[in-house]
Amino acid sequence: MNKNWKQKKMLQQPNWPSDDLVPILEQIQSYPNLVSIKEIKSLKQHLVNASQGEGFIIQGGDCAETFIDFNATMIENKLKILLQMSAIIQYITKTNIIRIGRIAGQFFKPRTNEFEIRNNLKLPSYRGDGINSLEFSKEARKHNPKRLLQSYHQSAATMNLIRNLTMTGYAHINNIKSWNFSPLENTEYVKKYNMIAKQIQDILTFTHHGNNSLFPNLLYNTVFTSHEALVLDYENAFIAEENKKYYDCSGHMLWVGDRTRFIGSAHIEFVSQIENPIGIKIGPKISIDDILLLCQKINPQNQHGKISFIIRLGINYMQDLLPKLIDEVEKHSLNVLWLCDPMHGNTILTDKGIKTRNFDTIKKEIELFFQIHNQYGTIPGGLHFELTGDSVTECIGGIKNIQHQDLDEYYQTACDPRLNNEQSLEMAFLTAELLQKRRNNSE
């Protein structure tokens, strides 16, 4: 693989001690890759279908994975909420849902500020557990390349658990009873979900446990992984070659963030040389003129399924900028899969300085995403959430109407606020409604 990305402008990289990095990267390079080339090709084909309206993406997981919150139950809960959301949408709309977790590699975070100041003490910002620690001390905030080894091992263990759950049938629709909420959970959307789960169980029983001719898409049981390709030396350790083509086997899908997707960046150069499906985060500061250049660089053959634009414009910019982006894509006949990230453009700070997001604002951005694509006759291909299967109190609003004063009750994220399990269910029902309305209008 061409290493000319190292000569490009490279932002958001750790300041590693110079002597420690190389042997650690060589060690990681000697380990088994986290995903296979065959799996990457499989996801790419699903994205080809979704980009042409034959499928829909639900991408979700933690803002940043941490070393401390690592156990089988938490991973299972993350998978379960993705499975629950996809079951709702598939059952209601009969649309195939491709599930992509922000998991098994999301250990690195870009930051706006290089340093953080508390009580007159200035230390490097937290950049994800793969680089330094959330603990605010001089030693903890050092950029430590040994953390790359732990990132690898935790990602490998996560992938092993995901594969085990998939192979033993946990992710299969026949096992939907295992995804149900406790009877003690009694809110409106939990009741609706459990009702749908029972209906699916009844159908599967009636059709002899899996010969499901009524809802064939519900039998699809794969969960893919994704993360931001931020620390390029780490990503480079996972490069594999097949037939003179290169794959980054750290994850099935990789994305480039809003801070590093500028033309001429090392990150864009790196992802242009690999065969993985690539997501590009598009924030409100995007130059419309960059759209064609990005597509030509990353997807010179204009393939379906290769490039996804993950729109993170925020409610204040959506109506103005998304039509301009669509116009530019349509003008040049670019094959792009449109995803909406309604989380990152809508982060706010409370009076206490706590990061949160408003459920109603997130919902409104999704509605606008569908509305604008419906107006243009283009395809809304999926949604990208930061979410968790736990009952956290990080985003205000939703069915339980979490308020600012409730955030301290169970605020667990290491970085940005996530939807909790019930808010995620509510979003799934909203998505199903929007997809169904779109289908009815096109008939």
C-alpha cells in the first residue's frame, strides 16, 4: 500500500513518545486481523443495495468505548438495542435493515481543544482510552502507545463475543424472545415493542420456526462493526492485501470525521487507498466545492456502496445545507449513500456545563432528513446514532421526559451523550413510521 498519506497534512494524532510506538505497532501487525476481507465485501454489497433503496442502515453505539466498561453484559446490551430497533423497523416496513455497531474499535476521539484546564491545572485533553485516560492527572493524560495494545485486545474480545452470539443464534430473529424487555419495564414504547416481538414469535411458530415466507428479511442476522479511522499508524497495522487491493481489517466500515475530511488530509488519502466502505462526516462548515473532489478521490469509479455521506448538520443548518449537498451530488451523478447523524450537530451544554442533547431536536432533524430527500426524490439510506442499551440519563426528553435536573441520575458516557434504551426504541418507531410514509407516497 502506498504510504504517501504520511506526507499529507495529518491532524488529531497523538503525541507519542518517539521510541515506544514502532515496536508496539509491529506487535499489533503480527496479531490476527479483527475482521476478514470476506466480511468487508459482504457489508459493501449490503450498502450497494441500500444506496439503491433496497435496505436501510441503522448504525449505532457508544461515542467512545472505554477499557473500564468492558464486559459481556454491556456488549450484549449494545447488540440487543440494535437488534430490537431493527426488528421494529423490519417488521413494520418489510425493509431489510443492515446493522452496523460503533463497536470493537471506537477508542479514539478527535478534540476541538488540545488542552483542558481545571482549577488552574492545564493538561492534554482526553482523546479516548486508546490514547490516554479520562482521569484528570498529569500521568493519566499522557499519550501512551501501550494503550493501543489494550485497544486491540479489547476489540478482539468484543469481536469474538459478537461472532459467538451470532453463531449461537442470539442475533437471529428466532431468538427474539431473548431480546424482550423485563415485564417491569412498562412504558408505551416497551409495550409496543414487546407486542411486536410476540407477533413475530407467533408468525415464526406458525411457519415452523424460521421458514418465514411472510417476512424473509427478518431472518437476516449479521452485525457489522465500524469506527472512526482516526489514528492512522494504528489503522495501517491492519492492512491486508488481496488481488492487489488493500483492506483495513480493523473494522468492516470506517469513517473520516468532520475535523479530518478536508481535501489534502492524510485521512482522506489513507481511506482512498483501501477497499472498505467509507463514511464521511459532513458538518455545517463543509465547502460544497469539496463534495465532488472527495468523491473523485475516494470513489474514482463511482461505485455504489463505496462512500456514505454521514450528515451531521444540526437542526439549524439542515434545511439550508442538505438541499445544496443533494444538488451537488445529483449534478455530478455521484453514487452516494445518504446517512443522517442527528446527534453531533445538536449537542448543548446545561448551566452546569453538562453535555446533553434534546430528544425532540434529534427527532426533528431525522424528520427533516426524510422530508428533504422525499422532496428531491433521493434515497434516505440510514441513521447514525450514539446510543446504549442501558437506562442512562444523558439526553433530555423522550418518553420518560428526562429533564436537565435528571441528568446526574445516571450519566455514564466518557464523552458525548447517548440515547438510552427506551429513547432508542422510540427512534426506531419514528423511523419505521417515516419509512412507511415514504413507501406509501411512492406507490
